[in-house]
Amino acid sequence: MPTVGATTMLDRVAHKRSDPEFVKSKLRAPDARFLLLADLKPVIRSNPERTTARLAWFSFEELTQFGLPAADALFLGVDAKSAGYFALAVTEHRTRHVPGAVEKLRPIVDLRSLAMQGAMSPEELSLCGQARALAQWHDNARCCGHCGGNTLIKDGGWRRKCWACGLEWFPRTDPVVIMLVTDGDRCLLAHEHRYGDKMYSALAGYIEPGEDIEHAVRREVLEETNIKVGQVTYHSSQPWPFPHSLMIGCFGRAERTEITIDSGEIADARWFSRQDARLMLEKRHPEGLHVPGRQAIANALIATFVDGA
């Protein structure tokens, strides 16, 4: 799960993905490197204290020796030396049957946990997020939504085509607005039912068809807290591969401040002063309240507010 502003370590060379010979040449090259996802969780390498972690990379030959279908890997891009990078998604059950799996293919760690721990570089988190989102899309796009026929992988994994009706399908990204609403000196934070105890965050919601960003911000805030938002400004964005969202971070200015929550959507919502928000960022709030860590765009929005923006 990449941090805000993280950049990938690869060039996706989108203009070359439709050339099957190019993708095949990168796949079979000695310098090709493969990320292994087991049930969408990457194989990693870490120090004994588990304070640092990096992605484990394998060669085509190694994956073949493991009995894994390296030829089915998804193309991620090339590095500065033009070496190809790929992701292979298999079930965790399948990795257990690899000889020496405990030494070679462990540990396997959930990407969200890696991001929360802060042990992996933003660049590798970003790359793993790309691989995870792409792999999960393939899991859900095996059949054509038009005629029900099987779809075939094209363009190194960046397109699927129905063998029956010829309809093409492309990896999806779901736009989500995440907004920090302020009244000038305070910010609005909410506690959702799914959150851990005492965690508060910015409000968020999916953009609906035919809706622009500003309208989505105002609609979601009104639905969940009955607060009317006026001015909306953009802050930043963040890919969020759970499963394939793009978080669009915004600030919204409240036109009224009385809160009436929709209990079906959130458990609580409160106004917090800059000092309260600062203590929540630093995990020093007297009530034990806290906000998402630095891996989340919500943290960046709250930090910007605390700094006086």
C-alpha cells in the first residue's frame, strides 16, 4: 500500500505491452524478475527483528523449478536497465507443495500488514500494490460480463478478450473521494464500525456514475453526518489496492457544524481541534484516540490541517 506521493521503481512501457514478442522476450530473459503472490500476499525477505522488509524476487528458472507457471506471469514493467519485472499470482495452497517452501517461499505477508508495519520502502509497496490490484482484477474477470464466455489474457495481463464475442476488458480502478471537512479551526473525523478501537479518520465514499469529485464529497458528507459542505479543494491522490481503488484526497469547508450521523454508515463523528488532531497523529491523545498511519492518505490530509493549511 503505497504512501502518498510514492513513485514506482518501474517504467510500465504501456506502448510495448501489446507486442507479444516483446513481452515474451522480457519474460524469458535471464535478468527477468518475478514477484510471487500467494492468495494475493507477497513473499518477502526480512531481518530477524522484522523491522525491515523487502519483496522477494525470483527468476523464471527458479519458478519453473518450483513447479509454478512462470509463463502466466503478469507484466509490471522494466527497470532502468530494461530488465523485465513480472508478478505471478497463485494460491497459497499451491506454494505449500513446493519442495523447501518453508525456506524459499516464506514468509508470505498481507500487503496491508506490511504497510501498517512501515518496514518496506514506499517504492516496493507501490509496486506490490500494482501487482496485487492487477492480479485481483484477473481473478474477477475470467468470464465476459456481456455473453458469459471465457476471457483470454492479452497485453501481458493488461487486457482480457472474450473468445466468444470479442469484447475487450481492461483493469478497473474505482475512484473514491476521501475528504477532511473543516470549519476553519476544527476538522471532522469519524469512527467507522470496521475500525479498530478508538481510531478516527476522514470520511470517504465511492464516486457514483455521472458524478464529479465535488458533488461526491458533498453528497457523502451530507449522507453520513448531515453536514453541508461548500467549497471543495483537491489535495492529493493515492492508489489503494484493496481491491483496486484510487483515493482522491480533498478538503471541504463546512457550511453548518451540527452533526447527525447515519449509524448504518458510521459509529461516531466529532469535531476535533488542531491540537487534538496533532495528539492523535502522535498517538498521545488523552483518550487514546488515534488516526491512520503514514501509509494512508487520511494521515496526510490531517497532517496538512494540523500544520495550518
